[in-house]
Amino acid sequence: MSFERFPSPHSDLDAIERFPNNTNDNIVGAIVRGFERLEERLDATEARLFSRLAELEDRLAKKNGPFSDNGTSLSV
């Protein structure tokens, strides 16, 4: 019986060892991309929140008048 037809065990082991590494790299990449998307969404939400707070502060300023200083400012 000739063993030349069978792949070498070393190349099989290399392929088996690379598979989990490739899988882990894919998982890590997906997690990183997920966190990047989450960060972008949080930044957009923060921007919308500050925009709405600024609108509210403007409305309060118009309602109370320009010389009213009763502590209603929302600015930081």
C-alpha cells in the first residue's frame, strides 16, 4: 500500500490549527465592528439630545425674556 495518496499529517494539522484562529479573528472583527457601530449611534444620539436641549433652552429664554435670570439655563 502506498502512502503517497494520503495528505501529510503535518499539513492536516496546520489546517486544523488555522481554522480556530481564522474563526476567532472573524468573531473578534465582528465584535469590533459592532462596538464601532454602537459608538456611532451613541454619538448621533448625544448630538440629537444636545440639539433638543438647546432648542428647549431657546424656548425658555424667549418665554422668560432676555433679562430674566432665574436659573433656568440648561447650558453646562
